[in-house]
Amino acid sequence: MSDYGRSNDPKAQLSGLRDQIDELDQQLVELLAKRAKVTTQVGQIKSQTGMPTYVPEREAQLIESRRQQALALGVPPDLVEDLLRRIMRESYLTQNSEYRCATEKGTKIAVIGGKGALGKLMVGLFERSHYDVVVIDKDEWPDAQRLLTGVKLCIVAVPIKQTVNIIKTLSFLDDDCVLADITSVKQAPLDAMLEAHTGPVVGLHPMFGPDAPGMVKQVVIVCHGRSAQQYEWLLQQMVIWGAQLHKSDASVHDADMAYIQVMRHFTSFVYGAHLHAEDPDLASLIAHSSPIYRLELAMVGRLFAQDPNLYADIIFDNTENLALLKRFRTRFDEAIALFEANNKAQFVEQFRHISQWFGDYAKACLVDSKQLLLKADDDRMLRKK
């Protein structure tokens, strides 16, 4: 029997148990270090062979196997899955140092706007994949025609309001050069590229911000333009980086983005403007918020920590967005009218109809959000320290 087991002093017993926990935690860290060495080797093999960094089937199989093992050992399977997903996310970062080139090494490509936030991310990925990357920004733009001679891929990564005008100047690109853009609006840039360039054209929208460590598990929207077979290597390169490609029609993309981006950014802006005008104590709001409300407040705060010009471009770029936002205002006013009339019954009836429209997705969101709330609660405790 151990010393803490023989002692009748609760403090001594607790101290002994804590020593065991410390020892086990140290072993966990040592195991994580060993695992990291193995995943680094995995990344090296993938970079040499061109195998995708992220393989969904492999990840799902691994997680399910460990969940079954957890059940057999009396360990909560959700706990094991949470740990594994966090560990694997870190593992993907260790595989983010080098990638196989999907075409010939040293292929010359150019990123117009390559000194911007998202442009830098693209430049880094291509450089780690052994491409000869030319960065063209404001300082290099006067010499752009010479710099773009012989490039096999030209990516336009400038702000939305400049994208179409920049594209219109690129009629001098070589016929075999792939012309692509990575803005969050697709129809206008795609039309401009098809008109300005006679060669292969594709519209891309990386569905992540420049703070992402790479493309692992990230979605990239692909809007085909012309001669898809000539830019298949580019799509394959993004798969090697770990991206998930979603093909879309440009007009469908833009219509969906009005709901996904424009409405959310605009309503967050208005919410932030209202808080600013009302001027409540922000620290008090946070202290009185449960995890779900702190997350919602955090999404508003996140908006105002970024470049206002970016969000102004997203919202103001398409005049059709105005009609959508006015319809939203109408529905907001209709909801206010229910409140004014104290019509709870109608509110509940509408709530049920909306719930039916969301269907099973609402139930899935309820389950998925629980993990986010637990993480938010953990973060809150850490900040208090």
C-alpha cells in the first residue's frame, strides 16, 4: 500500500494522489512529444509523394477506433475524441513545412497583391511547394508586364474594389498562363478574367482568413472559367495542401455569400454601433454573459478588430445587397410589431415555422455548439487567472 493509502490525514492522501496525477501528466507530455516525431515523419513522406495532408477517411477511422477503445476502458469517448482532434490539429501544423509540387518544380508563378495578408499566405504555401514565386505589389506594379513574362499562374489577391480593374490590365499574359483570383466575390472577377485573358481562367474563394495556419481542412470554392484541364494541377496542389474543394457556379456563390457574409457582417456592424451608442460597461457585459452570449459578443468584437475597408468592400461591392438588407429590416420591424402588440402566440407560431425550415440542421447545431461552449468556458477560467 502506498504512503497516502496508509495515512489517515486527508491532506496527505490528496498530496499523494496529486503526485500520481503529476507523474501521469508528465507521461502524457512525453507521449505527445513521441507522437509529434512520428507525425513529422508522416509529413515528410507526404511532401515527397504528394499525398494530401488531410485525409478525412483516415481521420474518421482513427477517431472511431479510439472511441471504441475508450468505451471498453470506461473512459468518456467524447473526451477522447476532443483530445484527439486537438492533437491532430497540431499534427497537421507539423506537416505544414514542405509540400510536393503538383507540377514541375521551379514553375514560375506570380501573386499580385502578394504582400497583403491573404496574399502572403498564398506566397508561403507556393514557396514551400518549390515554386518560383514572383510577388507583385504596389512597388512592383509599374514593372508588372516584365515580371509576369513566362509565368504559368497569375493569382490576383488584391482588395475587392481593385480586383476587376487590375484584371482588365492583364491582357498581356502568356496564352498558357492560368489566371485566377481569390476574392470573396466571384461573378464580376470571373467575367473580367474571361474577357481580358484568352488562356485558362478559374475563380477561387478561400473560405478562411489570413490568420489560418494553412489550408488543412479549409474549404476553397472553385468557379470554373475556361480550359479546366490546364489548371487541374493548381486544384491538385490545393488538395495536397489539405484543402477541401467545393465547385460552384459564380452567380450561385455570390447569392449565397450575400446571406453568409454580407448579412452577418452588416448586422454585426449595426449591433456594434448600437452598443457604442448605448455605451454599456463592456467588462460588465462580459462578466454577466454565459458562454453562448460571450461567443456571440466575441464574433461582433472580432469584426471591429479587423480592417474596416475589407468589410466595407464586401458589403458595398454589390448593390443588390441593399435590397436584401432592406428586406431584413422589414422583418425586423415585423418582429418589433409583435412585441409592441404583446403577441406572444404569433411569435411562438413563427418560431415553430422557422424551426421546421431549419429541420435537422438546428438539432445538429445544438449538439455541435456544446463543444464550442465548453471551450469558451475553459477559456474564461484561464482569463480569470
